[in-house]
Amino acid sequence: VPSKEPSSIPSSVPSSQPSSGPSEKPSSYPSNAPSSQPSFVPSQHPTNIPSASHTVSHEPSSQPSDFKVREFMILSKFKKLTDLPMGDREDQNWCLERLFSAGNTGGGSPLKMRPCETGKSTQMWFYDRQKTVITSENSGFCIARDGKQLVSKPCSTNTSDAVVTTISDNALNLIQTDPSTGSISMETVKNETVKNKFYFAIDSLKIFSRVKLLKDGTENSSFDKWQLRYKGPSEFPSSSLSKRPSNVPSIVPSTMPTQLPSAPMS
């Protein structure tokens, strides 16, 4: 017959009957089987195995995601560019392109605005969050600073020009349903207290010349007109109409009346 009062001396043998309620004190011996109930206390040892179910964290991760897996083009919505006639080109945008100049002596290849061409390797970029640098595929070339101008240099030779490159949230366009524009900046550090910030910008008079770096506070209106467009299907609908009709009917009905009425029923 079991006692009605707990013993003052703990048993050396585990009970054959489990307790009807959880213990108020944590065990000094971890279990070999996973719990069926999630813990309310975060683990001090993070797992290397991803969760089988999707949950939203309430705290930012200490390990940022590898952004380099997302390839993108860098567009400018600067009015002096967007107002230019583009003829019957399907893509009416202008992109930052890496150009190869003959007789380059190591100063880096110039970066200029050219009509966007989807898939063109010299217009495709990645952003390395850990190294805070914009790179080409396989980190072959990095966007660097050469005085007041932007250049593309082999990343292996770019250590002496290391700067912090930041793409603003509005330019990143990760969560917006309507594409927005923002700034892309470089920050250099002279000493522990003096920092200089420069913004990617387009020359207002020579829009096809090399893309420049202008100081914080510039009145050049192109500095916050940058927009990233990711490779692959868009995550949001286009804000402009396509010049080529689709061969596949839309699954979403149009809110605008058709200009071509249906043929009468026979």
C-alpha cells in the first residue's frame, strides 16, 4: 500500500508509475526522446536541422540569411532616363551595367546605365550581407569606389578599398506589393569617429557617363531612384502594361472593360 505522505528520502529506483503532473524542478539528466510539447524557454544550443513546420520568430536572427542566392538587376527610375524614348523594346528600363574598357590598367571597369537586357551577365548582381558588398556571379567582380566614381574590380583585389555598401529597404523591394525606389550608399571610415557616406547617383547632364558617388546631402534627385529587380518570376504585378498580349488567359478577372467586344452568338 503506497504511503499517503511523500518520503523525506528519495528512492534510488524509479517508480513504475509515472507522475500525474510535471515536476516543478528541471531534471539534471536530459531526455533521450524529444518532447511532444514545445519549450517556452529558448535553447542555448541551436539546432543545425531546420524546423519541419513554419513559425514566425519574434526576435531577429543573429545569423543573417545568405542574400547572395537572390540574383538581381539594378534599375534606375531617374526621370531623365525614364523619359527617354525606347522604341518598341519590351523592357523599357535602364540598368546598371559593368563595361569592359580597353587598356584598363587596374583602375576598375566603369559602371554605366544601359537599356536592361534580361539575363545579360554584366547587368546581374548579388548582395553579400556578411561582406556588405555588391558582387557579380561567383563573387568575381565587386562594386568599388574610385574617387567619386563607381567601378567594378575583381573582388580578390578589392581589400584595400573595402567599404560598407548598404541597399535601402525601399530599393530592396523584398516585401512591397508595389515596387518602390530607394538609395544605395557606400560608407567609408577615416577613423573611429569620422565616417563619410556617398550615394550612387547619375550625372544630371551626362546621364550615359559613369555612375558617380555623391556625398550625403546631395541635391541630385537620382540618388534615391534605385530599384532591384530579381531574377525569375516577379513577386508582385507589373505597374505598367505589357506590349505583348499573353497566350494564356488570366485567372484573375480584369477590372477594365475590353476594347475588343466578343463575337455575337450564332
